[in-house]
Amino acid sequence: MTSIARPYAIETIGIVGTGAMGRGIAQIAALAGLGVRLFDTNPAAVGAARDYLADTFAKLTAKGKLDEIHARAALGAVSGAQALAEFADCDLVIEAIVEKLDAKRALFRELEAIVSGRCVLASNTSSLSITAIAAGCSDPSRVAGYHFFNPVPLMKVVEVIDGLRSDPAAGDALMDLARRMGHTPVRAKDMPGFIVNHAGRGMNTEGLRIADEGVARFVDIDRIMREQAGFRLGPFELLDLTALDVSHPVMESIYHQFYEEPRFTPSPITATRLAGGLIGRKAGEGFYRYVDGKQQVPPEPPAPTGLPARVWISNRHPHAHDAVQALVARAGVPLDTGAKPAADALIVVTPFGLDATTAALDESLDATRVVAVDALFPLVDAQRRTLMTTPATTRSVRDAAHALFAADGVPVTVIRDSTGFVAQRVVATIVNIGCDIAQRQIATPHDIDLAVTLGLGYPRGPLALGDALGARVILTILRNLHAVLGDPRYRPSPWLARRAQLGLSLTQSDAADRHPDTGDSDRPTQSKEPSQ
């Protein structure tokens, strides 16, 4: 059916479901001066939600973050509904109920008979298709996705999702409302995972894959991603925070909704731990143990002593060679400048997307003396460095390399041989999935980066991260991973490959699609938000 565009003025909101999400949405809506009506199939839950809001507003007032008059007005704007019929005059109804398609469809069918034709019906679903939810309605044009993140008052981003039959004006009204409530809206097409849960696959699935290969311990992978790559949390800290009873089903759902796309393959590690109840922080044990809510992290052993006699550095990557040379000079270790390494020299290679074994064989080097160092991130002013050995590298060589790269006090993690180290693999996967979201036109490059930085807390969005590290470097890592492992999960996105080859920013839309005045994309399903 073809819908007629119509204005949507939103002043009164109905919220179905008064759990954590419903309460959070009610809080920001009431503080924005909107009328809020709450309904739950459990009548006691409505009263509990209102009590929760009263307590929250009181605490904010006590901390000086909210004045008393505003607090009283906000609480006064929130009322309970004993039946859905009391939503008849609402301009917007947001459902925040159980993640079951049939339940959401049934609710919206019931609401259609109650609300006016100018009432938007919005789903807070994180994993279900908006188009599928709307298919149960006689007028699917006013159904859209409005995906907030928990805790709603603190997570300042919301995804506005257009289903195939959604009226763009309904989405526009939700975008405006989000800004009024102090949140940053991003616009997405109806695809599995939308933006944030889609983009978030890179960190978790690749971290799990690395652990599954026996490359490094959970804590080591987390340390590398935090201290070397600059992320707030590593993949296993993040999984413990979200809890496997939430995150593992999302992994499986997105994998199956994309018809077993290799990039999103779940891990047996999380399936097994979920079955065993080791789901994360809220259970007291996950990838880490928690005592009184405090994460228990094993201490890091001190670095070995005893520097190598001399160091020979591969010049396969000149920039990386120079960075390693600076560290060797700082440690006061003689440099072997011969065309081939001397018999007593530590051999250092700096591969991108290759394992230490392949890098050694490519240059016909003695694998027993080869150690690889990850040079994707700065080595000289580093918070952490990562080394990896070949299966043939001797213990004495490994320890001498560890002592060398830790000589200035920077912690060093030594991992088993891995195609692409840890940070290279995870970061390249994050960038690649972000590029594929852009390629599929699920959202604008701007909204992809904005959603990921606000929704996942990454230091940069995936496209900006790829630009910062170099699109050609990321492409090289992925192509080498793909060539060595033969795994289709590492095939480069066309968005990445073409822009890397042309020397364009990953944040750039196709030139022909950009508006000549603003530079924004002309694509109708994409947001045209100004830069933040």
C-alpha cells in the first residue's frame, strides 16, 4: 500500500511495558515536558515504575542535577493506565515488551483499534524486524523502530528504524522527539541488528574466535584491546557486562537473520558458558569472577630480564622498521644491519594480517629466532605492545624479545602465533563490518560512526577508525587474513576496497550521491543529520 505523508505532533506518549527500558524512556520523556502514560499487563508494575521515577527524581534533586519544581512537574506528567483504551488520545505509543514477534504484532493490532490515525506506533525492539512487526497492522505506515539503549537516561543515542512500509514523516517525528528528550537520533533501514548491534559483532565475534584458536587468554585479549588499541573495554569485559543470556541469543539471531553470514558466526565458547550459568557480572562469574561486584583480574607477571645480543629487523614495512629501530636504540641493544641476520641476532618481523610463521618463511628467516611485533598502533609511545612467536621460536629468544620490548617499562603481551595478531584482527573486522553497513546503505557513514561511538563507547566509529589507521593498511590486513586462512569472514567490503584504492575517506559517500551544497547523501532512507 502507498501511504500519504502526514504531520505527526507528539506531546503525549503511551509506554507499554514498565521494565528497565520502559521506565528509562518514561524518565527522559517526562523531564522533556511530555505527558507520559504507563501500562503493563501486571498492574503492580505500573505503580512500581512510578515509585521508581519518584525516587530517581528525588535523588537527582538531592544531587543538584534537577530543581524541585521541574522534578514535581515531571512526576506529575506521569500517570498509570489500567487498560490500553486509556491510550486513545496518545500521539505516540512505544512498546517495550518481551522480544517476541507474535506478542508485538498482537499488541500493535490491538492499539490500532484504539489510537487515532495520527498516532505513531514505535517498537523498542533490539533484534526483530520492524517490517515484520508492522505486517500485522492494517496501516503499517505509522509503525517505526525506536531503539533505545540501557540505561536509557545515560545512553544518549536512539536508533530510528524505517520499515519497508514506514511513513518517513513518522521517522522524522521520532528524530525530532529524540532531540527534545536530550538524545542523539540516528536513522537506519530495517536490517538485522540495525546499526549498533550489527556493528558490535566485530569486537565480540573476533575476540571469541581468537580465544577459540588458543592464541591468548581472555584477560590478555582484553588488555590488548584496551591498552594497545584504546578501547574502553575488551570483548570479554564487555560480554560480562551485557551478560551472555542477553548477548549470546543476539549473536545467534543476527547470524541466522543474515542467513549464516560467516562474519557473524557465533562461538561455542559463549554457548557452553551460557549453559553452565557463567553469564557475567550479574551472576558473579563470567569470563572473570566478581567479588562484591569487583572484577577479579589475575596479576600480570614481570617481564623477563636479559636483553638479546643484537637485533635484526625486517625492512618489509619501512615505517614499522623505523619504529622498532627506535625502541632497540632506546634499550641500548646493538642493531644488526646485515642483509641477512647474524647467527646470534634476534629476528624481528612486523607483519600486517600474517602470522609470524608466514612472515618468517616469506623472507627465508630462521623461525627459531623469529618474533613478530604488532606495529598497527604506535610502538614508541605505547601503553602496551604485543609480540607473537612462531611454533619453533625458542623460549630464550621469546624471553629476550619480551625483555627488549618491555625495557622502557611498557607492558608486553606475548601471544601464540596468530594470523593478524589480536588488535589487527579485531580492529580490521570492526572497520570491515562498518564499511559493509555503509555499502548496504543501512545508514549514512555519519550515523554509523555516531551510533557506534555513543552506543558502544568505542574511541572512534568504525569508518573514522579505518581512516585513522589507514584504509589501505586495513585492506592489506584483511586480504592477508583471507589469503592465509581462506575464511570468507575476512573478505573485504567493497566500500573499503574501493575507497582504499582511490585514496578516499571511508566516511565519504559516493560523490554522485552527495548534495552539492551540504555534502550529505541524497539517499532517501538515510539520515541527514549535521556533524556533531
